[in-house]
Amino acid sequence: MTKTLVTGPHGPPDISYNLDYDNYLARTQRRLQTEKLPKDLPSGFPQQIQNDLVWDGKDLAEKYDWNYTLTTDDLTEIESALRHFKAQNLGLGFINQDTFPLPNLHKTLRDISKEIHMGHGFKVIRGVPVASHTREENIIMYAGISCHIAPVRGRQSFLDTGVDVALAHVKDMTSVVDGSKIGAPAYTNVKQAFHTDIGDVVALLCLAEGVGGGESYLSSSWKVYNELAATRPDLIHTLSEYWAADTFGKIDIPYWHAPLLYHEPAKDTTPERVILHYSRRTFTGYLGLPRSANIPPLTEAQAEALDALHFTAEKYALSLDFRQGDIQYINNFGLFHGRASFQDSKEKQRHLIRIWLRDPEYAWEIPEPLRNKWDRVYKDVKPENTVFPLEPPIATGRDNNPGGKGLVAKGWHRLVQASQRMLVPS
């Protein structure tokens, strides 16, 4: 049976990437007054879920210390591992626990991985000495520390040459690219709505701070689930149904067709879990990547659900300052993340770098509808095919823009040659 699409009073829902709380409240009131909404949860979904991953940012600091500050001994070991790796003259794709050895710090980093996967869902490592090293050395240290937390690195994107890009730069690019052509808020200085990435663990290293703003926001998606399950079970139905998420021409299908919400019953070795996976811009479009015309329209229920996810997450969010030398590790299955707007100057420009990680020892089961996405990140990523761009690529247009299809840009060879000496032709 085909489900009828319920749109707004005058056509498709009036929703964009920009957040509008009053519009959200009006839509909620309208739907509650005019629609007959389910009062019970979908079959099998829990009334509430209990775990350390369910937390409220207002009082989390009283219960959990999420910071690990590198000690003098840790830093000595990291410097030694950096020298060891550089002496081997390998491409950066070959960074692993053997080529970047941390014999004593390793246990601490493995404990951090366990906390990310089975505890509160995030940790911040502080004190990476980025100011005293080159960009390439910073990337080596970042990837080297990270491989002890989760040894599998994913690709951020493909190059037309078949090379895999393992690192992305998160930076305001509007000074060098027409802002109207940018396809993702990560490449601007505006506020980012709560969302998830693709991959198990999202790692972000702060290379430089801006003038002000740019706080990192985290929120427990399990806390969000519990509130919606208790107050709006109809939205749990909506989130667990199939949605059409825009691919913006990045791949050979016009949209991903998958739910936003998944339930995984408890097993002998794992607890009961829910997984919320979504990015607002894949349903609303963003600047240079407007919503495609050839995909099914959003319903009013879906529009409300998108806003409900963000504003409920905002209600329980934790705010973290991103300092130079911080690495933030996030469980992408159990947390939403977002960002405040920020200000840069000519001298001080906020600059983060991102990698996606997977730890086979603690990895969560991937829901079947998401496996194709996860394969595109992790399957067949080979060290000899991997590059780490030293600077953000500059590209424009729907098929070649920040956040769009491909990342081929002027000077790409110069940007990657230090990280991959064998593959990229001159």
C-alpha cells in the first residue's frame, strides 16, 4: 500500500537548513490539532533506554570527566613515534600501530575507545603540540594517536584518479570561494545544525582557533529518543520509516532510501541500542547544493521530525570549547554534534581536520540499510591508495564544490604530495 504524502497547507513543507523555532512550534501545533497521530511506539521500540550514553549536558560534568590531558611522558612517546614514522619514509596511509608505536600510551587510548563505544560516547584528548610542528607532522601525530583508538580509517571522498582522501579540512572557505556555491556549512562560519556523519567514530583535531565562537555542541541521541518516545511516539514512527536523503549527484543514485532511526535488541555481548543517523542538509539542501528536484518531497511529519531532533538535542546539549591541540572523538551512532557560529580574523582562523574511524573490537553492528554507506567509507581502503591533503581544496560548482561531488582542485598534487609520494602524478 502506498503511503499518502502529507504536505503543508499550500504544498511541500516550508523548511530549510536554517533553523526556525517559531515555525517548528507552529507546525507542531497544527499537526496536533488536525491530524490523528499514533499514540503507541512502533513494535519492538523501547519506551525508554537506560545507559551511560543517556545524559544531559547540563549536569554531565558532575558525573563524567571527558578530558584526557597528555602527560609529559605521553608527549615524549608521541615525539618518539613521530621520528620513528618519518624515518621509514612511508606515505601517510601507512600510519598504524606498528609504524607509529605508543607502547605505554596505547592502553590509555584503548580505554578511551571503550568509553566512546560503551560509555558516554565521547572523549577529548588535550595538549597535542601542534604549534611546534609542521602541518604534515601534525597530521602524522593526529592519525598516529587515532589509530590506537580505532585502527581502521575511512575515506572522506574519492578522487577521479581512484585515490582515497582520508582527511577533510573544516574551515571557513568563503574568503576564497563564492559562499553561494558552497554546499555544506562545515566550509562556512555559520551555525551547524545537529547531525551525524558517516562512520563509527568522528575525530576532529583543532589546528587553530578563531577569534571567537565556534563552540562544539554534543548531544546524546539516546536522550533525544527517550524524550520523543515519551512525548511524541508518532515521531518515532516517522523517524523509523524510510526517507529519501539527497545524494546531490555525488554517486550514481539520486537519493539514499533508509530510515533515520533503528532499534537493535540486546544480545549476549551487547546491550539494547537505538541508532539515529541523519544530516539535515540532505533533506533541505544548502546554498550551492539545493535540494534536488527529482527526489520524493518531504512530508509535514518529516519536517516536524527534523526540527524535533535538532531542538530536542539543543535542549540537552553540552558545549565544548575547541582549543588548539584538542582532539575530539565522538561516537557517531550515539551522539549528535553541531557547532556555534564563529568569527575569524586575518591572523586567527579556526581550522579543524577530520577523519572517520572504526574499531573492530568495539564496533557497533551496522543496520542493514546503512551498510552500503559504510562500505563506501571503509571498504577496500588501502594504505598505498590513501592521501591526506595538507590544505583545504578549493573547488566550485555543483559537481566540484566543498561538500559536493569530488574534491579535485587547483594545486591538488602540491597539497597531497607529502602524504602520498607514490601515486599522484605530477
